[in-house]
Amino acid sequence: MLRIALILGLSLTGACAIATEEPAFTVSLAQGDCEVREYPALVVAEVSVTGDRKAAASAGFRLLAGYIFGGNTARQKIAMTAPVVQAPAVGQKIAMTAPVLQSGGNGQWLIRFIMPRGSTLESLPRPNNPRVQLHNIAPARMAVARFSGLARQDKIAAETAALAGFVNAQHLQAIGSPSLAQYDPPWTLWFLRRNEVMIPIAPAASN
């Protein structure tokens, strides 16, 4: 019982200890677990990796963690933020903003860490590993679906389909591929995990 209690305690406090900052955004439309968010310009550390989704996420996380934990020209530690984003690396890079993001296709994935608020390309130390790249990300409008639990492929597919239905129903225009955003450290209990599927959409039409 003591061991179970200890694991539960670590899971409940782990996200706060590892990643306390999240990118700011405003919500312009909400319906159930889906919403439209407006994100400001951000700075990200990004790496391209190959493999299936799970293996790519793990490999990309290790490379990016190496950078923020001192693997840079200044040997400087950089605060971990949430989420981590994963997206398919097909064709043009998509302006993805929030969390760690993961996206990919044909076994090629982009994994992103959002840099802490106030970071600039000039103020951040250069990565020691040339695979880690720093980029400015333009302000973006995102359709987002929230879900909890394990980010299994079948669950991601179902949430992506639901979000695509929301986008169509609201007469929004998708302008990029879906990405997966995960907010919690790997030891978080499955039922406490927070995930999001994100689709970049066209800016709102001006009146």
C-alpha cells in the first residue's frame, strides 16, 4: 500500500515539478471537448526523428531534454514547459505552437519543446547537438480536442476524427496536419494524463 501511495503521489506532483509553464492562449470558440485557440508567437526547440509514433516521441524527447538540461554552448539549464508536441514531418513544416508537439508521417516526425515565455533566438544558448534546431513560430489559430488517458494510436485517430468533424461543422479551414500534444511526464498514472490533438486553421476573416 505504501508503494502504491508513493507512486500516486509522484504522479500527482510530477507534472508540476517537471513542467510548470504552458503557452498563453485565448479561446474564441468552445464546444464540449473541442475549442478554437489563438496562440501568440513562440520560440521552439525542434528535432526531426524517424520511427513509429511512440519510439519517435521517446527519441525526440531525449534529444530535446539533452539541450534544456545543459547540452548547449552556455551549459545552461532551461525550464521545462508543457506540452511536448509531435507532428508528421511531411512537406512544409506546420506552425505548431502549444505544448510538446509531436507530428509525423511515413515514419518521419517533428518533436517540439516550447521555450519559456520571453525567450528569443538571440537569448537562448545554441544547442550542442546539431540535430536540435531553434525556430520562431508565428502566431497561430488552432482547433484543439482534449482527451485524457493513454495516447494510443486508436484513441488519437478517434479524437482526430472528432476534431475534424468539429472543424467542418464550424466551417473552419484546416491549413495543416494534426499534431499530438502531451502535458505529463511518463510516470504519470494513465487516468491522470492530459493530451490534446491540434489542427492549425486559417485566421478568422476580418470584417
